Amino acid sequence: MIRYVTYARYSSEQQSRCSIPDQQRKCREYGAREGWHEVRAYEDEAVSGVGSDRVGLERLMSAACSPLRDFDVILVDDTSRLSRSLPDVVMLHQRLTHHGVRVIAVSQGIDTEHEQSEVLIAMHGITDSLYVKELAKKTHRGLEGKFLNGLSAGGRCFGYASIPAEGGGVRWVTNEVEVEIVREIFELSAAGFSLKAIAGILNERKIAPPQKRADRPHPTWCPSAIREILRRELYIGKRIWNQRKYVKTPGTNKRVSRPRPQSEWKVQDVPELRIVGDELWMRVQKRQNLLKEVYAESGRKPVNRASSSAYLFSGFLKCASCGANLIIVSGGGKGARYGCPQHWNRKACSNRITVRSKDVEARLLAGLQDEVLSDHVVDTVVERALQAIRKKDATSQGEARIRELDGEIKKLVSAILKVEDSDNLLNALKEREAERRELKAAKASGTQLTEEGIRSSVREALSDIAGLLKKAPEQAKAKLSEHLKEIQMIPQANGSYLAAGEWDLLGVRGPVMVAGAGFEPATFGL
Ligand SMILES: [Zn+2]
């Protein structure tokens, strides 16, 4: 039976208070899946520094390096829990490997038993900021913890107000004014009104829409908000967690949403939050499904945000006139065109220019690749990676220390031969021999971290992004969102757009500007 311990660390720079239990839960889920036995849990609360204030880690390390060690594996959420500093992580890893302790970072899938783990650990430290996925996963986990505790998993939901819950956090109660509007929306839909018609009715009556957002100067109802409401199971007293996953663009409110498999959903009954009766709900769902079939048969696609999410730049392109995200407003596949939803769905913005997604994507990608994947940027990133590695300095300094130890060992051996009571000398000799062994082992396992190895790994990671950008837009979007905040689409008098934005790669920044020459002018409109 394999025995494991967990190590969790909460740091003020990272997410919520639930953090330590959430990390432990993830580790235990992993241990349980493997059928392993938990020995104990180590943790450090709210310490961001290094050294003596990380008592939990120190205890863990001394237990791990002790001859009386009573576990085989250390499970951590990810390597950054051990330390935020790459050289420290590498050093800890080498010490543990030396003592035969296996470390598994459950969220990253790094297992020190695998050959490439050291390179993975180093790469992870270096390219951390290349991947937005991790951040999203961590936030998600924090929210999942809250959900499991019955607290509001964040956000606002039309029809409800959040009030402080006992013991911290917030919980939802129904908001009587909004409850009436939710019921009216369901009744209008059941009576045959379209999404667009319902949005129009509510806008005409100047009813406040679900979310007021700072970057949307025209808060109005839109068809997709109506559709969202008509599909929300919470209105029949069911809370479903984990239906979709969101990748948030750092520093903005933009999120990209994707569905999760039903097996990952978690459902909770909350009868006190029910707003709509089963009979009305079923009538509306039947009608919505029927519409879906009609659309499918006619080959027309209902135009909405979700259908445009497969397009590489959806969520990044902003209408420079009103601040809305451009979405696919017409066509599908190769003929899909981006346009301002405030104009096309609600007539609330004067920008009626549309542009083929294919053209925007080709031109912006070419612009990005020229800028981001230039030798200069790649070299800067590689240099940063190498700096982190050099700090570790294992090879050069270790070499000198080994020579020094060889000299001392020689002297000690000859001293031991000369004196009789040599216990102290023997201990000194043992100590130096142990240190020498450790350095040798560190050196041996560190050989994978050569400059050239790192250089090619970083290049590979970067060119991988370039490849993904072309082949798999869904995955590429997550990565793109780490480097690109937004692209302002500025309507030009000749019916084309000027695209302007800024990219950021590990803190190396630059502008990307694509003139509208290649964008085909709008050929249709009102
Ligand atoms: Zn607009």
C-alpha cells in the first residue's frame, strides 16, 4: 500500500480563503483514485515569504529526509505551492528525489517518477504565464468549494439578490421585482414571442437588464440574455454547478465559455429559489427545442454568442464606437461575419460595418506572428528563462564545492589515521561525504537543464502556440487571451475597419496594428 502526505499552502496573492481545504480535497481525490493511504497533511497558512516562516514545509522536508520516514509520496496541488521561486522548486525536487520520495503535482500532472519531470517542473515555472488554463482552473476550484458549502458561487443572477450568509460569504434570496419580470419573460415566450421581440418589449418599458457593465454604455436587453434566462434551471429550483467552463481574459471582464460533459455536473435542489412552475417551464422548453429543430432543418443558424465562440477572435474584438464585443452577426463557417451586436440586435450603435471572420483572422494572425514570434521576442523570453535557471547555478557552484569537499575529505582521512579517538573526525567525514553525494546526485539529475535544452524547450513552446493558433482555435484562444487584451475595431469611412491592439508576452509588450486595406468593405446593410 502506497502511503502519502499532502502539502497545501495558502498565499495572499492566490485566490480565496477556502484555498487550503480545496487543495487538500484535490490531493485526496487523487490519492483515493489511486487507492493510496493518507498518512497526514502539512500546510502553511498565509505566508508569502521564504525561510523560517514556512513551518509546514520545513516539517515536511525533515520528515521526508528522515530515515524514519513513514510515507512514499507527497501530493501537492501544483509545484508553485512548494515555492514560487523556480530555483527553490528545483532544489526541493532534487533533495526529495535524492531521498527516494516521489512528488506529484496533481493539477499539473507532474510526477517525479517520470523521466521528464524535472524539465516539466522547470518549464512550468518559466512558462507559467504562457498558460491561462491554470488560473482558470484554480478560480474554478475556489468557486466549486463555495458551491459545495452552499454559498453563492459568485456573480449575480437575475431574479435574485445576494445577502450576507452566516459565517461569511453570501447566499441568494429571491428579488420580488425581478421575479415578476422572469415570470413575464417565460409567459411571453410560451405565448410565442421571439427572443428579439421579448427583448424589444422590455427595452421599450425601460426595464433594467441583468447586468450593468462599466464597459457597456447602453445597458439594454438582448436576445441572448432572454435565451439564457429561458434555459436557467435555477428558476425551477435546481442549482447546477460545472455546466460550463469559463476562461477569463486577465485584466478584463471578458470570459470565454465552453460546455462541460454532463458527468461533471453537480446538481443541488433549492426549492426556496424556484420562480417558475414546472408546467410553464416545460411549455417554454418544448417551444425552444422546436425552434432549434426548425432552424436545423432550414440550415439557418440562430445567431448568438455561443455559436461564434468557435471563432478565434470572438471575445477579443471590440466595437470602437460603443465598446461592445463584436460577434458573428451573420453567416456561418467561411461566410461568418463579425459585427457590432448593439447595432445588429438592438439598433443601439451606429456602427453597421461587418467583416468576414476569415479575413480578420488571417490578417490579425499574420500581424501577431510578425510581431510576437519575431526573433527578438523569442530571444528575450529565452533569456528570461535562462536567467531563472542560472540563479540555481547548480553546476558551476556545485562543482567548486565538490572539489573543496574532496580536499577536506582527504585531510580528514589522513587525520583519522593519525589520532586514536576519532569520533568527531569520523562524524565530520560522514557529513562531508553525505554532502558530496547529494551534490553529485543533484548534478546528475540536473544535467537535463542545460542551456541548450531550455532554449529549445522555450522555442518549442512558442512555436507550438503559433501552430495552435492556426490549427485549434478553441485551445489557441485560451493561450491568446494571455497575450492579448483586446483589439479595438475602429470603423473607417470607406466601410472597412482599422484594428488596433497590444500584445504582452511574459511582460514583453508591443503594439499590433492592422490597417483595413484587406478587409472587404461591407456590401450589405440597411
Ligand atoms: Zn457598436
